[in-house]
Amino acid sequence: MKSIKIEDLISMENNREEVDVGGISVPVLKLKKLMEDGYAQLRAYKKNRTVSVWGKTCSACFTEQQLRGKKSRNQE
């Protein structure tokens, strides 16, 4: 999947609570928080259920569980 602007994802949400990004369900509130934190681009990796995000001065990678606010068994 190509990268997409987080702002574009938010504008496509149409009052939904979540947006499907390459087969990964991401809460719109989390996308808005990522934008506030300086992230601008997103790329989803369906095979390993992760999302990478980056901006001018930051970058990160999250699992689908992290984006949805759920703890994995390893985090408990």
C-alpha cells in the first residue's frame, strides 16, 4: 500500500468511528491525535498488521492493537 496523508483519511471518515486502512481498522480519534502529535503520513502493512506514521520531525510504528488501545498478552 502507498502512503496516505492522515488528514485525507480523517476527511474520508464520514462520521464513522473507525477508518479501514489497507485492511487495518484505525480509530478516527487516534488519527486526529497522531496529527496533533506531528505525524502527517501513514502506511499500512496488512501482512503483519502494523502501521507506520511519520511527519517532519517524528516517525513511529504501531500495531493494530496499539492503535485501538488494546493491550496484547505481552503488555499485560
